[in-house]
Amino acid sequence: MWVSLTWLASHTQRIEFGPLVSPVSFRQPTMTARIASAVDDLSGGRLTLGLGAGWQEREHHHYGWDLLELEPRFARFEEGLQIITHLLQNDTPLDFSGAYYQLHEAVLLPRPQRPGGPPILIGGSGPKRTLPLVAKYAQEWNAVFIPAARIAELNRQLDQLLAEHGRRPSDVRRSLMTELVFGRDEAEVQRKLQGREKAALQERGIIAGIPTEVVEQLGRLSEVGVQRVMLQWLDQDDLDGLEVFASAVLRQVKA
């Protein structure tokens, strides 16, 4: 992933990009901070650093990475967040003695060109563990595969948590990552659904339908506070369909 993002940083000029997300279980947080700072500098300040605790059991098993049980996993995640945010945002050497990481006079040099380094995004929809970490450390919260009504509930909770940390609701951007099932007409939509029910997918927070339906669903997300949406275009060979989506939907959304 970081190789791909390095290519994006040096071969594009306008798009914003970043991982959704880079788990702390994959590499030391000091290395993640160093890589992210370098890629952000290379791009001229267009990286958003998405971070997560890790979740894919099979992947961790195959490669010998410790996923950990849920409680220690999130304890390790918070230690990683503490380290990464300090290294990016401060030039004071860090001594850190945690259960999972130990640092001695650690400082990130050279310093990030962007003051504070790239913004931190935390992905996930858990109200007990994820949202408190968002309120404390992140500049963006990325919900995953949840409908507008649930996002509204979690947004209210996040606003309360932010207030407890002396932060404003506007300090954290709200975003959503979800699947997109898009067709030029209903027949194409049904073909891409492959037997799944469109209404059932929409209830789960998946964007599905023809252009007018997609615009309507994106509008509902905007009404509950979602400021940007990452849509998974899984059929990577269907570039014609992607172009139709851009012309038929994005222009209406921007308008």
C-alpha cells in the first residue's frame, strides 16, 4: 500500500489520498509516522493518515502478525496513536514506556513540512472504543458500512466526546466508506446486484441504484453530517461505468 501511495504522491498533483486504514499491528508506529511524513512531503501535503487497530484474522495468521484479543488490541492501538501523534506534532524527544512499545528520546527528523504532519483519520464505527479514540486523537472519523440513521446517532455521541476533550464538532471531519452498486439503468443495477436485494443493501448503508437513487442516498448522508464518502468501485475493469458515474452523479452532488 505505501509503495502505491508513494507513486500517487509523485505522479499526481491534485487528488487527496491515504490508507483506509493502516493497522498498527502491521508495523511499528515510529515507522508508520516516518513513512507517512515522507509521503505527505512528497505529495505537497495531500495525505490523510488513516490508522486502525487491525481486524482481519486470516491476514494476521498467514503472515505471523499478532492481532491480539479485542481489549489488548485497542490498548496497543492507543499506544500507537500516542506515539504517532507526538512524533508528527512535536519536536520534543519522546520517552515512552508502554505495554507494547518503548521509546527513548525518540524524535522524527527531518520534521514534516506540513505543520503537525498529515491529519489523522481513525476508521471504525464502534461507540465504546473507536469514537473515544477519535475524539482524543483524530482530525477525521471514517465510519464503515452503516446507514444514515446510525451515523446521525454516532455523530451526536462524537460531538459529546469532543466537548469533553475541549474540542469543537468542526475539529473532526465525518466521512463514510461503503460499497457502491451503480448502473446506468435498473437492468444494469440488477445484473450487478447478483441476486441481492437493493433495498436490503441500502438499509445496511450500501449505496445502490441508478444515478437519481445514488444522488438521493448521498443527500441523506449529507443531511446527517457526512462530509465526504469513499465509494468502493469493486469492478476495476469497468472504467466506462466509472466515467458514467462521474458524469451522471458527481456533477449533481457538486451542484
